[in-house]
Amino acid sequence: MACSMKQAGSVRESAPKRAKQLYELRRPVFLIGFMGAGKSTVARRLARSCGVSSLDLDTYIERECGKKIREVFADEGEAAFRRMEAHALGEVAAMDAAMLVSCGGGIVTTDESRQALQKLGFTVLLKVDADEAASRISDKSTRPLFQDLESARQLCEDRAPLYEQAAAATIDTRGKDVYRITRELRSLLEEEGVLCRI
């Protein structure tokens, strides 16, 4: 594999320094779901409000590899990227402090990553349909899939059972704004004993 992962630890997206840590995560929380579900935005917002750290897995891989995801796909192919993704899950889960980790939409497409999601942390599916996801994405030039909505609908439908298989819990995001989704995620994690006051 031409793009090798380097030592972990350089891309943690911590809450702002002035934010007091009010909570701790007892284990990593992985947010999965179709693109446009709000995974990255919700992870950052919840991290800020609770004083914990968040990390975007695609950004982590890009920084470790020194390439954009699209370049990895073009240069090395999807199979190589999916191996990197599974490896990155293990690295992130092994970090000293548990984090909120937003994952790419295709992470569930390999058995290795689905098993890692189930084993290494608490995985929450942010559920959305392709039509609502498309309405949330303002710059569709960065999301080539949404140039063809019918293909996006089919892909979303194909991945649905894989998301369900990997997730320990589901939040339906349809018709909800980011504030409500964040509140629901916080409540869910508190109820599950994953997010605890300190």
C-alpha cells in the first residue's frame, strides 16, 4: 500500500481550550450514516458543549497519508482506502482519551470495519434518506454522488442494512435540525452510560 498510516495522535479536534470539561466518554463513540446525515457537525457541536474531543476519521486519514481521500481512491483504489479506514479505526480507538468520531459514509461496506465498529466503541447510526441528505448539502460540487439523485437513493438503500448491522443505536435525523440531533445524541449517550458527568 503506497500510502502508509503514520503514528497516531496529531489530529485530535479538541474542544476549545476555554471550554471546561464537564463530561467524559467511557469509550469511543463512532457516528455512522449516509453522507449529509450530519455526523461531523453533530460530533463537533456535542464535543464543544460537553468539553470532550472529536475527530473526523476521513480528515485523520488524509493527514496521516498526506493525500485527499479522492486522491487515495484515484491512486490506490477503494480497496486500499477501506483497509486504511479499518486501520485508522483501530488507531483512534486506542488513543488515550475516548473521542466522538465521525466516520465516512462508506465505512460499513467492509466486514473488517463493521466488526471494528461493533467491537471498539459505541456506534450510533444517524439515519437520513438520500432526498433529505441532498437538501442539506449546499455545495454539491464536493459531493459528486448527488449529481445523480437516483443513484444516491439506491446507494443509501443498499447501505441501510449495513448501517443497521454495525450500529448499537439509531437516531432518525429526518426533519430535525442539528441542535435537536445533538440533544438526542447526548441524551442517548448519557442513558447508555457512555457519556458521564465528571
